[in-house]
Amino acid sequence: MFNWNLITILVLISLPGIIVTTPDLVRSITRALKPKLPTGKTLPPAPVLGILLGLEVLILVSASAILGSLAAIKVTLRAPFFEALASGGDAWSSASPQFLPMLIGGILGGLVLVAVYYRIFRPRLDSQTVLSMEGLRLEMGLSGRLLYGGILEEVLTRWGMMSAFAWLGIKLTGSASPGVFWAAIVISGVIFGLLHIPNYVIAGSHLTANFVVLMLFLNLWASLVFGWLFWQYGLLAAIGAHMIFHLIWFPFDLHFAQDERSDENPIIVTPEFSTDVSEMR
């Protein structure tokens, strides 16, 4: 019933993302919440907070790996490359058909995201929201974006969440129609976009209509690209395309951060905001 080898592999490939991003997450939470604590109250020590946060994400990704192993196979959503690794099969033959669609989807999708973000949404956001959003992305770093965003978020959102919604849709409609899969893609993208909002608000973003629409657009657009790749080709294609998104986006974040510094209105204003970057994720 459970493919424990596959589940283990998916959890293991998600671990580097947890390890890389947890220290930055602890610093972000501490910086945001410390001034808001009542007098005499303190946050747990950073190592304790890091362990708790890391365990929370590990539990979520483990649950998603298990959920996907139950739901994905039943609705013909697959992870051919990782299934081959789990069974000792031909991993290369399972991976190679995913490379070209992964590259095309990742490059074209990433360019659209960058163009819409910088040309349409960014100019309409207040400076504090831009500062907090781009500061968090820079703080996460390229390694965090690739390992957490590219790998862990795909295990959570595509393998776990999208598979579960597709299974539920087929149960409700009695048909594995394209509409069911598109609904699963859209619903998982919208939910994941909404889940990003609290972290940004805690970090200082203003909860405006433009900000909410941006969060929904970024994650829904990503979900349409990655979800379609997962549906048509497999989980590796979605993971690779997600990584390509971040490889395309990262230089733009650095460029605009440098422009802000040169204009004496820095996006990176404290030592905690290093020249590293997020998604949403």
C-alpha cells in the first residue's frame, strides 16, 4: 500500500531545503516578533526555535510524501524518476523524457513571471511591502530558493496537495477528466499562495489588495506551469522547472537591490538581510 522507498527518497531530497532555510527563518521570525512581545516575555532560544520549526516542516513534507504515495498513483500522477530510484530501475530512461519540457516550461514560465512582477505588480506596491518581500527573498538565498522552493515545495504542493485534490475530484465526479486535473492545479496554487501571505505580513508587508493579488498570481502562475508538467511528465519535470524559475528570477532581485542601494533607498538595510533570496514560494 505504501511505497516506503519512494516516500523515504522524497523526504530525503527535501531535507537540504529545511537545513538551508531554517536558520534564516529563525532570524526572520525573531526580528519580526521580538519587538511585539509583551514586557518580560521572550522567544525560545534560537537553537530551540530552529529545531521546532525544522520539525514542523519535516512533519509536513513527510505527510505530503505519504499522501502523494497514496493519491498520486491512483490518479495516474507519477514520479517516474524517483520511482525508478526507489525500485532500482533505469533512472536515466525515466528522467530523460522530462528534460525538454522542464527546460521549456521553466524558461518561458520564469520569464513571464519576472516580466509581470517587475512591469506590473512591483510599481504598484508600497515601498515597505517591496522592502520586506524582496528582503526575505534575498535573505533566503539562491540555495534556499533552489532546495526549499524547487524541491521541498514541489513535494508539498504537487506531490501531496495537487494529487489529493485530483483524487478527491475524481471521487466526486466519477471521471478522470482534464477539468478535474486543472481544478486540482488551480486549487492547490491558490491555497499555496494564500499560505504565503502571513509570513510576508509578519515581515512587514502591507495587506493591500495589490499585495494579495500578487501573491495569488505568482503562486497560481507557478502552479499552472509546474502542475501541468507534473501531470503530463512527472514530478522531476516540475522540480526542475521550479528551480529554473528561481535561477531566472534571482539575478533580477540582485539587480534591483543594487539599484535601490545606489539610490540611497536600500532594499537591504540591516545585516540580517544578506545578499541571498524566496518563493513561495
